[in-house]
Amino acid sequence: MRYLLLILPFLLFSCETRPTEATDTSTPNPAPNWHEVTPEGQPTARHEAAFVRVGDKGYLLGGRGIKPVDIYDFESESWSAGDTSPVEIHHFQPVVYQDEIYLMGAMTGGYPGETPLPEIYIYSPADNAWRTGATIPEGRRRGGAGAVLHNGLIYMVCGIQDGHRGGHVPWLDAYNPETDEWVQLPDAPRSRDHFQAVAYDNKLYALAGRTTVAATNPFANTIGEVDVYDLATKTWSTLSDTMPTHRAGNAAMVLDHDILVVGGESTAHKVAHNEVEALSPATGKWRTLAPLSRGRHGTGIVQHGGQLIMASGCGNRGGSPELADVIAITLK
């Protein structure tokens, strides 16, 4: 994996007398760290949104309120404005299918009584236009769900039915965007919301998140267990090692042969999490990577060329401050 681990240096001492060796006076290459990018222009500050890559551009979509799509050109490091969303749409994980962005398992409305959106919304970068897609089956609607594409199907994982008040579910559904057909699959071992899922090696991974209950503490009940759905056997299992830093509102992605969990929020501290942790599906073990230059939750992470890039999000747990920045790290 090309992402450098954080390793404490050590000195090796010996009582043995050794001949004097030449000293290397060259300046070592520093380990890559996250840094702020200074692009041309600025996106609309937002959180509970998504940042996703299609081709050579990044797309910042959704968030609380009705907002335009902001388009980031990776090569010129510049922002431009796209079409405004037809409805308020937030708390979702985007899926790219045939160069279009599908939003499902999303919420609309204000805290704490947000409602699940009954339809899929689709943004076409080529046309810079939104359209309404298929209807989600009435009994399976929820927001704050994970969504991931694998072998032509979009899987919607877990979620919450009643905004931030409750109704979290362990459901798994498969949607075929060619036929608009839905299939119910076995429930996950536990419910979770405010998380992201990934697909790797014919398996679905549900990582981080929580079971939100606004009446007590909306940031509590974070989940450290990683639940894995085997698409071949149609069975769930749970990894033996829990995630080192429990949080919700995280971003997640596959990088080489690892799964990254990035940022988030929890009761641990007011400031949003800056932790970046990597799970090896081969071993089930976790590693700690270079932290974000500024913690955030409620956005996404993308890879373009030799960099990982994040945009926007929220700098503290909850809803403020909404960010309008871009940060990146160069992969080694």
C-alpha cells in the first residue's frame, strides 16, 4: 500500500566498538501529510453531503438545504457551479453508475425529524442535470444508509427511518439500475446509520456509524464492529478486531488492498475526527495512517492520480462549522 504508516523512530545502541562511518548529511524526504489546497474559486460550504469522482472531475453534491452541485477540476484545481438539486437531499452515500451519480438511502428535511426520500435521485455530469429515478419500496425506505456498487447492482445497507430520532435498521437491499428491480437480502448482524460501506473481493463491508437517538445523545452509540456480507454465500460475518477509533459520519474507500475509514464525529471530543485508519481485508487487522490536516465529517474522499482528496464537510460534531476547503495527500 502506498500510503505511509506513522512509525516512531528508534535508536539501536551497541556496546561493541565500531569504526567511524561517514555521516549522511542529505535531507531525507518527509513523510507525506495532508495539506490544504488553494483552488481557484470556492464551493458552497456544506456537510451531510458527498464528494465523488467521475472521470477527471470531482462533484460535491447535496447537504442540508437546497444547494448547487459544485464541480472540481483536478487538473486546474478550480471550482465551477453546476445544476441545483431539485430537493433538499442529505445523509447519503453516492454511487457512480455508467458515469452518472445515484443518490439513494437519503434524508430530506430538518433535524431531528428528517424523512427518507422515497425516490432515487440521479445527477448526470455530462448533461449537468438532475432527474428522478426509481421509487424505493415503501417498506424499505431509510436515510443515513450505506450504498455501494458491485457487479452492476447497487446495494443499500442499514440506515435509519425516522431522521435522528430512531428507527435504525439492519436491512440490506439490492437494486438493479437496468431493470429497476429490488431484492431484499439477509439482515446485517446489527443496525447502523451515519456510515459508509465499501465493496471488496465480492464482499460488502459496513464500517463505523452509530445507532442515532437524538432524545438522549445523537453522537453516542458508535459502532466499532465491522460486518461483512459475502455475496457468494449470502451470509454475514463480523470481524474479530474492532475499529480502533469508533466514530460515525465517516468517509470510506478502497485503496489498493486496504479499506480506509476517514474522519467522523463522536462523543470523544467536539472537534471532528481527523483519524485515518486502514483495514486489511486479508488479515482483518488495522493500521493508523497520517491524520487529516483538519478533521471533518459528512463528506467523501476520492482518489485522482497520485492523490487522495477531500472537500467540504463539518469541522465539529453536529452541524457547524460547515467547511468549503479542499485538502489532499500525495500517495507514495
